[in-house]
Amino acid sequence: MRARRGYRRVMRVTLAALALTASLALPAAAVAATAPPKQPTALGTGGAAATVDPVGTGAAIDTLRAGGNAIDAAVAAAAALGVVEPYSCGIGGGGFMTIYSARTGRVRTIDSRETAPTAMGPDSFTELTTFEQQRVSGMSVGVPGTVRGWALALRRFGTLPLARLLRPGIRAAQRGFVVDQAFFDQTDAAKAIFADFPATAALYLDPDGTPRDVGTVIRDPDLARTYRLLARRGPRVFYRGAVGRAIVRTVRRPPLRPGATRAVRPGLMTRADLGAYRARSRRPTRIAYHGLRIYGMAPPSSGGSTVGEALNILAALAGRAGTPLGGLPREQALHYYLEASRLSYADRNAFVGDPAFFAVPLRGLLSRSFAAERAALVGDRALTSPVAPGDPSDDPRPLPPTDQVAAARSGSTTHLTISDRFGNVVSYTFTIEQTGGNGMVVPGYGFLLNNELTDFTLNPDGSSTPGTANAVQGGRRPRSSIAPTIVLRGNRPRLALGSPGGATIITTVLQILVDRLDFGMSLPDAIAAPRASQRNVAATEAEPAFLAQQDIVDALQARGHAFTEVPEIGAATGIEFLGHGVTQAVAEPVRRGGGSAMVVRPR
């Protein structure tokens, strides 16, 4: 009997794999692209996925049903999102992945952050004095890391080959995707940039230079071809072959349309820079909070250190108040949340960068003693920004020079969260930085390039200050705010989450954790809750729904807090593990048009 049950299980997996393979082999003309429905929450067993788009989520679930694990599903979903979310992510950029391995019970991370070309230095952006000049240039393009990151994740943790996991992306590029209102609005905001680059305009604009109408289907046969090249030849074709040569040509000779008046500075990337790129496996950050272990992304991302420091400060403030944060009046707890964010951002700006180039005092930043020092600065009234950084080191030597340039830009990016029936979990954020990256599609290959090097800290004249944590330097990875987070109780996952949103990623993840762990909100409610983001600046950014809480806002303003309204902050996804194999996958219900959550076996 046991043998027959085992045989039936094998047959179910085999038939599911054959069905998936057959469906992905359909030619583009065989199935018309339609806009699939979005469902922001799902409950069930057998594995779960949450992304911003049902095409990405569906690619993950199909992979899980065909026998793949969470890492396989994350790569399949990411490749599909590179087609249907091309302004936020893709193989022209990089990212950070946090992975819980059920086999070892440990959390590990993969850093596929872009690097600066070797020839870059502190004066590379000089005379590019506006952000648009810096962004729309070959100079802003970091060496893309996404493909190497996928390869490293699969080599260490995956079970299926990259060629197979690219099939959903190939199919999506062939069939196309339907333009919705969010995509139309993003295109409309960038149309002047896109119109100056023929390959970009041909893909995303109508002949008159306006965005493709809502309901239009956009197909990307060049990207399908690129994915097929990767499937056949592996990452080498991207870093040392035809795709890499095309990237370098685009960076060094930006393909402007004839007659364009825009001045676009060429970049310095070489084929040697591409060939030398490596993704890195790194230890995660870790703190203890309410008996849980919270793991995040270590430098060059500031996500794990800043979320961790802020939570430690909140724990110190709650201890001083003699009651858990959730037991305080809501207004007082939000005051503490904003002040913890303000202080941790001051330290992030001063001390976090690429650890290969700057001695990041990570242990000090995440120590309880340092959190207590910072919490001691918090009183009944809001601190005045910019707050000076603290001293997280025990080194008697003078601190290195610091740079307190405010983290102002929100950026784009996308996040996905996936689990499988084996117990593995992936929290993965990847990006091309601004909405539409630097605006240049690589001609003939169908993907946008990143503008990640604008994440280096630049002075008003475009120069960068040598010796600071986030200075421009050849081979260096710019600081990121990406914060893919996994929470364990004991050695078992309790929660996984992350968000896009540039510098607001950190406060989005922090606020969701506080709402879920301190205030006892459900994960769907915590993800949907109105947000405020304080990043060591004079006025806290807040969503309209947050500002509509008139009593709370009045009380915070009486404490000296100031607010500025922004349309939305973040677009998170997450998974909560409810026990007995049941998971709840959650995506944004409204932000960025709403997201998509699915499970392998709904209940």
C-alpha cells in the first residue's frame, strides 16, 4: 500500500511537470494575453507566493506544483516579473535575496547588487547637477547582478535548471501583458525620457510619443530571445557573450534618437567589468525581538541594520516606559516609531556602505547598548532633523568622516515572497532603481538598464566625498535600502516580508513588523495599514489615510512632528506561517494597483 501511495505521488508530480512544460511550450499566437485577476490574500497549504502581479505569482505556484522548491519558484517568478513589471525590475539590474533553508534550519542571503565600473571615481558624476542628468546617462548604470544572483541561488539551494525556470518569462514575453492604469501612469511620467531612445519608445510608446493605452497588449519578442539565449548558454552569454557586448555598447554609446536635444553622458563600463562580476553569499543581520529572531540583509544593503537598530531602540523605549509598545497609547507608540526611524536613519547614512570598501560597524549598530544610548535621546517632543549620528564603535580612534545627505527618493523596485511544502522560504527584492531605470532599453535584447549608481551619495555638484560610507569608487556596490526579512520562532519561520519603495522600504518593513508583532494586527491588516515614513528629515512623509487619523495627527503635531503628504508608500508582500502546514500569503490590496497572492492548495 505504501509503495502504491509513493507511486501515485510521483505520478502526480510528473504529470503536473508535463502539464507545465506543455503549457509553456505553446506559441505566442496560440493564447491571447489577458489581464489575470488579482487576489491580495490566500490561505492554504503546499506552498505560497505573493508578488505584485498574478503572472509572477502564477509562475511561482506552477513551479511549486511541478515539484520545484521555493528558490526555483522565486527565480521563475522573477523572470516573469522582468517581463510584466519591466519598469521596476529585470535582468538589467540587481537585488538581494534572503533564504531560509529547511534542510539546515539556517538563514542565508545572496547579494546581487550592481557594482560601479572599475574606472569610476569620486568625480565621475561631476557637472551632472540634476538628478535627471545623473539618471539618464551611461554613468548611472551599475554592472547588472540579477542573472549571477539567480545562478548562485540555484546552485546553492535550487533543484531545477535555469533553462526550465525561464519558460514562464519566455511565454509572458511572447504572449504579452495587458497595460493597466498603473503601468499607463508610470509610462506617462517617463515618456519624455523614453521618447529619446528608439528601442525604448518602440516597446512602450505609441508612434506619437504617448503611452500605450490601457487595455493594450505589449509583447517583447527581443526579451523572449534574450531569455532563450540564457536558457541555452547560461549566465556566460550575459556576462561574456553577445548580451554583455550589447550592454557595454549601450552604456558607452547611449542610443539617442537623431535630433534629440538631451545631452546624455556616456558611461565607463567595459566588457572586463561585466566578466568580473560575482554575486556574493553573505551572512544576514540578526536581532532578537519579542522572543523572535529577525533576519535581514547585511551591507551593502542598509535594510537589515536599520530595521534592526530601530526595533532595538523601540524595545529600549518600551522598557523605559515599563510596558510593551502595544500597551502604550497609539499616539505615543507612533511617536516612538518615528523617533526610532529618525535615529536609525542618521546612523545608516553615516556608517553603512559596501563592507569591501568601508569598515561598517555592524555589530555596534545592532547592539542593545547602542540602542539604549540612542533611545536616551527620545523625549516627549520630536527631535530636530537632521539628527547627528551616534558612535556605534568601541574604538577610541576618531570616527570616519560622515555624510548626512537625506535619503529622499522613493524609487521603484519589486518584492516577492515564496514558501514551499518542504519548509523553505524566500524573501527577494530586486530592482532597476527608478521607474524605468535609466530609460535605455538595450537595442535588440528587450530589457531596461538600471540607474543604481545614483544611489551613491553625491554632493550638489555631482562629486562624491572620498572616505565616506557611500562614496563613488570603482568596483564598489552602492548602498541600498532593500530589506527582505524573515522572522523565525525557534528554528521555524513565523513571517517573511519585504517591499519596494527606495528609501521608504526600511520604514515600510519596520512599520509592518511593529503593527503585526506589537499591535497584534493580522498580516493583511498590517500590510494595508496607512503608512508614515521618517528618514531623518524635517517632515515625515505620510499617506492620505494616515493623515486622515485626525486625533492621532493632531497629537503628534503637538509633540513637534511635521508631515508632508505623499500618494503612497511601499507595496509590500508577505507570508505568515500559521502552523500545521497552513500559510497565509498576502499582497498589497490597493497600492501600485494591488498585488497577487496564491497558494498551492487553497483552503
